[in-house]
Amino acid sequence: MKLTVKAVNFDMAERLEKYIDKKTKRYDKILNNAGAEMEIRMTVVKPETNLNKETKVRVIGNGPEMFAEKVCDTFEQGLDQCLEIIDRQVEKLKDR
């Protein structure tokens, strides 16, 4: 699986990069057979407010595109919630 991470309006810390690698590692097994690509886009929306970290996860492969988007206090929280949504979408595809 090809993983692309984009940071918009901020510099990504090494700690966040390691967290992303840890959380997405299991998708190598799940999505690799389909030749899928996962794109994670993290954006600081309005630096002066809470809930200003937007996380978008898109999975493109042989099947239908999967997408999740969340705005949270932290990127870690947003990534976790987006990956939960992607998990549900993967389960729906398996049930078909």
C-alpha cells in the first residue's frame, strides 16, 4: 500500500509521523492486495481556536473510493476517528 501524508499550514513533528506509521501499518495487510493508495491530509484550519485540526483520509484502490474527514483538537484524535470510519467502510465492502 502506498501511503501519502500531507501537512498543510504547519510543520509535522517526528512524533506525529511515528504515530501515523504506527496506526496505518495494519492497513498494509488489508489494502495491499487491492493495490490501494492511502492519502492523509492534515490541515490547521484556524490557529486561534479550539477544534482547528482537520484530518482527511482517502483510500483509492481497485474498488470504490473510501473517505473520512474529522475536525478535532489534535491530529492524533482526528486520525483515530477517521480510521474508525475507514474500518467500517472496509467491513461493508467485505460483506458485499
